[in-house]
Amino acid sequence: MAHYTTADQIDLSSVADRYGLTGASLTVLSGGAANSSFRLACDQGEYVLTSLDNHDEDTANTLARHTRALRRLGVPTSEVVPATDGSLIVPVDGRLLVLKRWIAGAVEQPLPLALLPEAGSLLARLHELAPDAEGLADVPVGSRRLSAEHLASIPGFADQEFARWLTSRLDRVRSAEADSHRAPCLIHGDLFDDNVIVRDDGGLSVLDWETVSLDDPLLDLGMAAVGLAQDEAGLLDTERVHALLDGYEKLRPLTTVDRAILPLEIEHAALIIAFHRYHRHNVRFPNPERATYHRAMVRFTESVAGRV
């Protein structure tokens, strides 16, 4: 089972010294599938301190640089705060820490229907950015997709019924994608409601750029549909996905061909999530309480046809 940093494992005095902070205190923030985050209050203001438990020093610095670059390009996201020596990542007692300014607002799950057009518009703005912009030249290509190593592991899953279902669906998606090509762009890759802050001013800010990559914008739209357009039963909600698309198409209209292929890309996104849920909770970090989490994506996938 995975283990993450707790507040008592943070040497707060060392953190305060590295950032030049006084009167600092920590409180735990809920959420975050791969990292441990805390609200840091001090005389200088309020921040989020995150221990990047799922990163090495290179990937931690890359994440911080990408986040900073996206903010400079106008994406509403976290502001990374450098340490007094200019470092974006600070190692303390073997942990890699990043400090960001607090965004006044809250995560709302599900994201309200009325805000889905803005979420779609925000995604379109990201897709319009120059992929070779300063600070983003090393963004990976296609890294949100399942790798050859991932695919090779599927036949060995203990749940053979799920393995066969997943393989069959992925084969169908890859076959269809072979005849469908769009220019790659910057994608978020994980636009779920727990990565969106509804700010106190009513706008949206996007968090967590660990899955940013260059890829098909429709795959990113598909992932956003999985993350933001489910109904109470966990199935694709037609009204919600149309609201998301309404906001997106004000900036980036979809072609007739795009519209036709979008259901397949929503399915592809759901298959990626299904794989990672199974692999994480049954292979990497076995957790009986979450061992069946992937089944929600199986049900979701079956609901896509005819709802877009």
C-alpha cells in the first residue's frame, strides 16, 4: 500500500528557513492521489505546501517548471513560490517540497453544471497555446496513453475477465485511431473535478500538471468528459458533456469528423483510467478496499454510446 507524508513528518522550521517565512503553521488538505498537501499559514500569507512523494528530483523540478510556465502563459493555475535561493523544489529530510500560493476557493464535486462551459473554454485555451513556449519545450509526447509496458502487463492481471475486456476495447480504439489524425497540442490529461478550484471570484483554476503532454486534443476532451461529465450513477451525462463542449467550441469548434470520433476518445480515456485504477490498487499497491475501483470505468465505458 502506498504511504504519503504526514504533517508531523514535515520539518516546518527548515521549510520556513528555506523560504524566509515566519510564524508558520500547517493544516492537512484532503485529496491528492499521489502527493501530500498542506495549507501553510504564516505572517507572509497563505500557501499550499506539497510533498512530491511520487517524484524524484528531476521530475519534481520539471513539474514545477511546467506549472510556472503555464501560469506565465495565462493559464489560471497555481503560482509556484521559489525558495530564497531561487529553487523551485526544496529537499528537506529526504522529501521534495514545493510551495504555491493559496488560491481562495474550493473544490466542488461534482463541478456545477453552470461552470462546465468555463471548464471547456479553459481546456480550449490550453489547446491553443504554442507547444514550444518557454519552459514547455521538454513536455513529453503521448505520455497520458498506456505505454508498451502497461499494455504488456494486462494479460497477467489476476482478473482475467477484465483483462480480456480491456484488451478488446483498446484494440478497437487503436484500430479506429489509425485512420484519425489531428495536430498534437498541449493537453492537461487529468481534468477531473478534484483538479479544479472554484475560486471565490467565481472563476476556475486548474491544478496538478503531472500528466501534461503533447497529444490529440480530443483525447484530452475525452478525459475531461470522464472527469467532469458523469451523472450520479457514474455514467456519461449528456447534458453535462454538451455543456463542456459548448464552452470548448466557442474557441475551438469541432469538425464533423471530430464530433464523430469524440465518443471513441471518451472511451479511450475511460480505458486509460480503468487500467491505472486496476494496476494501482491490485498490482503496485494492493488495497482490498479499492480493488474494484476500476469497475466504475467499465460501467462508464458501456454508457458512452449514443450520449455525445
